[in-house]
Amino acid sequence: MPEKFSAETYKKDFESKDSCNARIKHILSYAIRAPSTHNSQPWKFILTGNRLSIINDESIRLPKSDALGRYRHISFGYLIHHIVLLAAYSGTQTMTRLGRAPVIAEIEFHTQHGVFDVTIAPLINALCSRRNRRGIFERDSAIPHNTLEAASARSPLFPAALAKPECAIASGRTVACIASCTAEGMRRAYRSNAFRREMASWITPTGSWRKTGIPGYSLNQPAILSWLLPNIIRFIDIGRFLSKLNVTSISSAPCVFGFAGDDTVSSWIGVGFQASHTALTLTAARFDVSVYVAAMEYDDTRREAGRAFGFSHPLQFLFATGALKGNVSWCTPRVPVSQKLTER
């Protein structure tokens, strides 16, 4: 983990801030490490006193890969969880309310009693070290039952304003079924020229100064190939090839976590909040998380994958988890808070 990102350095820097305003901005500087679909970071912020408004940046759109806005709002759920978690670690209470478009949510910060909650420190370290990457999971990367239990438990910080999602764990043959649904979704998506054009526009070659998009290195691509990949995706249907890679990766995972709920904004944000808690709990236990959403792209594959989990509500999100082979040192880039924040 880079030295500048850890629970300890966060604590030291937080304690050096002499105003509520400065401390909220410090919380945001870490919270924006939340993952977002295609690393699009579709958020803006307005800070008014102790109230933070999280704004949907409507200039950032994914009409082909996220037509409903499901993954965008799940991304906001991740972000809100990061903010609430960092505040709780800092001894700061929060109140979260859903907003009216384009405001996604408003968070008020109260009672900074100055006592850091050391029990949350492992999750803060996980927040700092988290990577979403792909690959083959180690065969002996079984996850202990107590870790699975902790990861699937609802976050104790879950806001009352959000719809509570279902969470389930798939293993064994069920994982193969989910992998098959994901592969079928990917094959169908890549047949669309419009989808491929959009996807290609969000690939960021290794070495680029761009702060948004999917970095080539996160796709396990050599630097040179990462510069060619956008054109390959744009002009060639590689869906069948990619689907095979995904099947191999997902099928090698000891388990897959799924999250379900209604097709509503509150539900999607709630899914993101809980998925973030689950992912950080697993990361804190030194397991990797790989997000795969292609199974949710089509109604039939989503229903089939949802049935595999045993959900009573529609499947909204899933990720495979275990110990991936190899190590990484990169961090996905982020647009600085200063470029996203307006103060009033």
C-alpha cells in the first residue's frame, strides 16, 4: 500500500485540520477512491457548512453500457459508504438523505468528538489498498466461514434512507452457472457496434494522463497493447474471446457474492453501499474482488443468475472473490476533489 494512503496517515492528516470544512474535504479526498462504472467518477460535490450534497454529473453518460443508470447509482452507493465509513472512523456522526435530481444524496456531519474508532481501521486500510482487477484465482484460496459471515452481514452504518438489499454467496456449481450467464451477456453486448464504440472510448492506455476511464494496466494488458486495445474493441467483435476469459476467471473463484433489490434508485444506491462494505471486509482479510456485470445486461441472463443465488428480488450486482494470482502496485487514477467540489 502506498505510504500516503493508509488509516494512520489519514488519521494524522485529519487531526491536523482545524475546521469542519477542511475535515470534510479531507474525508472526500479518500472517499473518491470509491470504484465507479468504467472509472467514470460521475459525481460532483457542493459543500455548504456541514452539509455535503452529492451531485449526479449528467455530462458523464454511458447510454449503451448503463442505459438504466443502475451501475452509476451503485457507484454512488460505494461513494456514500466510503464517506460514511471515513466519518465514522474519524469520530464524526453522519445523517444521509436521498436528494432530488440532480442531487443524489445529502450528508450532514455532526459531533466530531475526536476519538478515532480503531475497530474501523482495517476497513480504512482496505479502502486505501483496494484494487478491482481480473485474473485467475488461486486454487487454495478458500475463504474462512467467519470472513464470509462478516462480509455478508449488513453494514452497521447502513443509512435508514436506503433500501436494504439481499445478499447471497454462491459457490461450487452455482459459480459455473453465474459464469455462463456473464459470458452470454458479454457475447451479446459486444455484437453491438454502438456498445463497442462506447466501451472503446472508456479504455485509458497505460501512460496516459487521463484520470477517468479503465486503465490498460488494470486489464492485465501490456503497455503497447493498451494503446491498440480501443481500436481493437471498436472495430472487432472480441466478445466471444473475452467471454471465455471471464468464464475462466469467475469459475476459478471460490465464491461469488450477489446483491439483489428492486429496480429503483434507492435500491441501487443501497446495493452499492452494502457491496462496498462487503468488498472492503474481504479486502481487509486479504482477498481480492473482481466485478462482473455482464450477466445483468439482459433480462433472461439476469433472471437465471438471480435464480442461481436464490434471490426473491432482481439481481443487481455481483463480484467474484478469492486470492488472485500475482500482485499489483498500481492505483486507478482519480480526478482531484478540487476539480469536483464547489463551496458555498
